[in-house]
Amino acid sequence: MVWNKVKDSTGMWPAFGYKALDFSEGQVQLDSRPTLTTTDGNQNITEVDALDKRQTLDPVEQYKMNHQRRGVALIFNQEHFFWHLMLPERRGTIADRRNLTQSLTDLGFEVRCFDDLKAEHMLEKIYDASAEDHSDADCFVCVILSHGENDHVYAHDAQIKIETITSMFRGDRCQSLVGKPKIFIIQACRGDKHDDPVVARDLVDSTEDESIANETEVDAAAVYTLPAGADFLMCYSVAQGYYSHRETLNGSWYIQDLCEALKKHGCSLEFTELLTVVNRKVSHRKVEMCRDINAIGKKQIPCFASMLTKKLYFHPKSK
């Protein structure tokens, strides 16, 4: 089952109706709507004129991050799934939720966590967030911890298209976030292949032996999509076509290393540079213990797709 329904005033989601946002492979979608004005008085860099606008930007220009609030961070944690989906429990995801909550709170976000929501309720929470007034906020973050497949992620009872989620925050639907960073972090698999290790001369795997109870699992199937809009940042736990690994005690590799990097460098490093640090840390790991013998010794590399138009720093807010 794929959840693509969206209500309007009669009970459907107002942004989309019942029609799925399903683009043909290779088709380019253009948004020709007029430029929108932000709450800061700046003009939005829309899909149509983004490239032309970026040519005039100072390369060192930064997003304005001195609003009254840092912003809202949603965390959707899916550990259990309806039986008909035939998906295993995601053991260890509670550790991810706990670590992310702490890391994002330390950066000043208003963190809202939701566990095992059905698709309808998950979309309600996301739509409610998109309908809020973010005029006094720096940015917005949405984290999804789940299984994934193709361009979908799983709620408790059904799939949801990632594009359905991100489209709620486009400039014509969420004007108070126009010109502000919109960060989506997806911890889920993006394929059915393991990444074989390749020995590098300067590579040292520093992973120590862990308790036998800390087994490595995978978040099955594939996830990949890109929103058509400026100021989006899509952060994926693994490159397209490969497994994402999760430890049953410590949580997923990607979230572990992301939270560690945020703790050490979250207030100093430019955010895409921090994500590159996370890529390197995760790439140094390998599967030590797994019920799937074919996974032993395999590795993982995260990736991110940036539609940001400025540098992004989470400098501490003045109290």
C-alpha cells in the first residue's frame, strides 16, 4: 500500500488532493510561480531562477541564523510495523531517537518525537508543521527513522512518498520558510546491495570488539528522491542502491556518527562540511556481527544532496 492521499477542507490534504505526485522517469518539472517574499524581506530563490540568482551571491554568504528561535525538528521513529507489511522490528532505533533528541536540543531546536505513527497520522503531523508560522525561526528539520523502498519510507501501516513530505515545505505552500534551510534526514535503506570493502593505505578501522548482543541489522530496500526547490538539504544514511546498517544496542551507524559530529562540531563547522566528516566516519566502519553471513565485513557510505544556496552554520544563540 502506498499512501498518496492528501486532505483538503472536506477532509483531504489541501496541498495535493488524491492525485499521487508521481513523475515520469527523467522528466523535468519546472515551477514558474512568481518570486515570493520572505519574512526577512529577502526574495525567495525559486526553482526557475535559482541558478541565475546564485551567480550573484557572495560565496561566503551565510543563512541568517539569528532569528528568535532555531526552529522545529520533527523526529518520526518507526520501530514496529503492521504485520501485513512483513517488515522486521528496527531494534536499536530507540537509541537513535534518544541521541538525535539530545543533539538537536543542544543546537536549540524545539524537538518533537513521534513513535510508530500510522501513515495518516504521520502526514497530519507533517502538514501541521508546514502550516505553522516559522517567521521567527532559522530553519526546519525533519528526521525519519524507518525502513524504506524506492522513493518511499514506511509508516507503521503503509508507505509514504518522500516527495509528498518535502512538497509540503515548498515556497508556495510554506511561505514562512521561504529562503530558509529545510533539512530532511532519512535513516533507511536505499537498495539491496552490500558495499564491499576496498583497502586504502591510510585507512584504519578503529571499531573495537563489542558485546555479542550488539548485532548489526539492515533497514531493508531502497530510498531516493530529490525535492524540486531551493534551500532543501536531503541527508541519506546510505548511497542509492545499498544497505544501511543499524546496531541493535547502539543504533544506526549513520545516526551514531552524525550525533557525535554534532556534539563536537555542530556549532563550529559549516553543516555540509560536517556531513562530509560523517561520511568519512561511517565509511571507516564494517559489519562485525550479523545474522546474514553475507553482510560480514561489508561497509557503508552515506550521502547528501544539497540545494542550499548559502553557507549554513549553527552558531550558538545569544541568551
